[in-house]
Amino acid sequence: MPYLQGNRLSGERASKLGHLEVLKSELVNRLVNEFDTTVNIEDLPKVNWKELPKSDEVLQTIFCVDGSLQTITSGGFPKKELSFIKTALLTLDQKALDEVDPDYPHPFALKNIMKDSALYHSTVLPLRRIKLPELNSYHTVRRIIYESFLDPSFDREVMKTLKWLIYAQWTKDKNIKSLAFQCPYCDIKIEGLENNTEVGVCPHCQQEVYITDILGFHLDMQDDAVPIKVSTSYMLIHEMILLFTPIRFFWESKNYVRLNDTLFLKDGPLSLNSQYSKLVPRIRDFIVYAQKKNVIIHLAGQEKSGRFVEYLELLSVNSPEKLAYFIPKNEFIDKEIRERDNRKDPYGLRVNYGNKIFVCNDKYHHVVLSIPTGEYKNTDNIEDFIGAKKIINTLHKLISHKHENALLPIQLANGIASLSTYPSAQVLKLFSSKLLD
């Protein structure tokens, strides 16, 4: 690593001549030559696109969630960092959406739809050299995360949903303990908090632990440093919990008819990675539990970037010009998309609560969706995807032509959640400069 630039002297630059020795390697040269090649469409496997009949039977209510974050760095020395995080939940009515022109939506029509239909949550995490006087950065962020889930603007509903998932409260079994987790103080495994507990005590070191510690944010932190990964993980977890809040509300009020007729849509895949994936089995259990009671949870996520989106763009060259879908099984995903050998654990076994579906809406509009199968399944049968046909037909009517492969609910939710425009990043920077300097 080179020396960084300081206030008096310049930084160290890497030597360009040092690359010459690397290029003597035959393997490196082959890789460099491969870098300039393009994918030959003819070399792609022929996939079996299946036509999906269009239907006017669509879901009448839509809840959509999105989030964003902005990290601000101070101008002085030593550098300080704050991360602003915002998540938003938007509810939309299908009848109102039918009145919107997908090609040229009128701003006033969109304004009327969104009036009193959005809730949002905001918080700030100190990443570097900002802490409470009595706590280091590690424990400061732990406390902020816990108190952020108690957000009074949501009347503690997000915390209720977190407990609902962690303690599987839809079962009415009050003996279910929380998931096991590592103590943020002594690092010894805690077998679980007692049912419905928000704040507990580690049985090994007698220190106070929070229900949010079960999620494992502290495993990504050090005593004196909080990486941006914590902010990203908080945003993704909060999005998921926020989306499950109306699901919990309808379930607890026994409004199963409304649940059956509602689409719950997320920006991004239905996936939780690394230690946060411990919530995945709970989510799968609930979806299966609901299905057994003849309640269909219409849940979906749209991916807007990444390997699957890039691969779909290649496949779309030969896709049909009508509503159709292709479901890649694990073998196809490993070989063609992830380009890796089959591993001991099947793709997505631990982290995904939704399987991939490639959807072709027309010649120009293609989306990668994640839709649950309940229990983990490696399947290409659309009947195994819970509510998939109705979800796809509903989204087919919600295409937006403002952005490439956009869906109107996610586009609107992004407009509310975006910190690059509302409030602007410049406003955040001006605000934070008063705090950081």
C-alpha cells in the first residue's frame, strides 16, 4: 500500500514499470487478451422461455419498500464519518395506478397517488471518530441501531415486527426463544433470549444485550471502527422488516382477504447475507405456515443490477416479444451465471428466501424477480413459486418507461427514499459539517 498524501508532503505513487514483470506470465497474458473479447450471443445456451397468459385478475393493493444511504466525510483532520440512512414504505392502489399513463405519467397524477401513502424512517450511524462520551464506537452504534428500531414515528411497529419474526409469534407459541447469537461483549454464544424480550442479559458476562444484537451487526464492527457495510446491512434489514410490518398487521387483525389481494414488493433480491441470514428460516417458516392456512403471501423483489441482470440482458436478445418467463435452476445458475462448480450447499440455501425468475414483459422490458417457494426448492416449475402468476401479471400492468426495465411502484418508492434528492446530499453535507467540525 502506498503512503497517503498529508498536509505537507505528497503521497506515494505506485510504480507503472512494476507491471512489466507481471506480463511475463503466460496465464496473465491470456487473461489480459480475454479482457478485450466480447460475449458471442450464439454461444449462450438456448433457454426455454414459457409464455404466461395475460390476466386481468391482478392484486389490488401494493406495498413497496426501498432505501438509500449517504456517507459524509468531514473536511478536517482527523477524518470523521457519518452515514445517513433512509427507508420508505409506500402503499398504492391498483385502481388509482390504472389512471396513470405509463409512457407519459402526469406529475399531478403521481402526486395524488402518493398523497398520504408513504411512511419513511431515518437514522444516522457514526462510522469513524464519533461516539458517545461513555461508550466507544462499537457500543455507540449498537445502541443507536436498537433505538432506531424503536422509532416512535412508527409507534414501535417496526420493533413489533422484528419480534414477530424472531420469536415466530404467528404461531402463538410463547415458549419460542430467540435465535442464538454471539454476545457483543464476551463473544460467547447466547442460546437465545426469552420470548418477547427486547433487552436481556448475557448469562456468561452479565452485560446488557439488545434484541438487535441477535441480527449480528456487531460482528462487522471493531472497537474503534465501523465499516460502511454496517450501514448497508442496517438499510437492507430495515427494508425487509418494514415490508413485513403490513403483513404482520393484516395477519394479527385476521384480515386474510386483504392479505390474499396485496402485493408486497421490495427493491432488490429476497436475500439476507452472512450472519443476517439467520432470519431466512423464520421467513420461510411463516410463508409455509400461511400457505397451509390458505393465505397466499404475494412477495417479490426486483433486482436492478448484478450478475443476474447482466445475464438477462444477454438472454433478452433472443427473448419472445410477449409476456413470458424463464426459471433458472441451480445447475444453470452455477454453470452459466455464477461460473463456478457446484458446491456442497446449493445456491441460496442459507441466504435466499426467494428464487429467481427472469420475466420478459415485451421486446424492450425485462426484469429479474425473486419470489418465494416457501420451503427451499431447486425448481423450474412456476407452480412452486407462491402467487407467481398473479405477481407477474400485476407487475406487467405497472411497467414504467421512465427508466430502463423500471417498475412504477419501485420507481415511486425510490423517489421517496432517495437521499440524493430528498433531502439532497448537499443539504446533508452542510448539516453534517456543523456536527463533524
